[in-house]
Amino acid sequence: MKALLVLLVLVSFSCSSQQANSKMDNVSTPIIETFFTRIAKGEHGNAITDLMSGNPYINLNDSSVIDLKSKFEMIHSFVGAFKSKSILKKRTLNESVSAYSYLVKYEKKFYRFFFMFYNNDNKTVIYKFSFDDNLDVELEESLKQYVL
């Protein structure tokens, strides 16, 4: 019985280390780190532009990209200084799609940043980026379910 438990623990560690060392992580993580480095330097607009310009299929002059950049720059005008970031969750599907959710802390408020990357067998590129401040509401709602 103990041998089976040890085997299950070893397999579990092996699976989690494979997830941590995925090919998608090797490409996506440096892009995300560069993004946060720009934010820490106060280069909010450039952070979005650089992130999105990594995908040749995203038109930087598209109204949705301009709107995203505008909203992103706007929040930085009232949330205070960037403090830190920590990964909440990450998932990889068949080395084709990876998603990363981060808790990002500022002086006055916190946000969730979401990055999704796509590997089209030629290149891994940013597929989607979004941010929101709904994490507090979701956390509160999840706790209410346990009261009943």
C-alpha cells in the first residue's frame, strides 16, 4: 500500500514538472516577463503594443486593440504604482494552446491579467490578452456557496 502511495506521488510530481517545462512555457513566459518589465518601468502603452505586435495577424490599428490599449493606460492613471505579480493558474493543451492567469497588484487595487498563446506549428504567438477587476466579486461569491 505504501509503495503504491509513493508511486502515485512520484507520478504526480512527474506530471506537474512536465507541465512546468512545456515548450509553450519556454516561449510564452519570456513574453509575459517582458510585458511586466515594461509595466514596472511605467511603459503601459508600449507593453500592450509590444505584446500584440508579436502576432502578425493582430492589426494594431484595429479599434478593439486601440480600445484595449486606451483602457489599459487609463487604469494606470489611478491605481498607483505597480507592486507585484503572481501566477494564479496556467494550462497547456497539447503544446498548441496555453493560458496564464495572473494576480497583479498595484498600490490601490488588484487585477487579473489573462494571457493566451497559440502555436500554429510554425510559431507561438499571443492569441488573447485581457484584464479585469472581478476577482474580488468571484472570490466573495465562491465563499457564499459554502455558507448554505
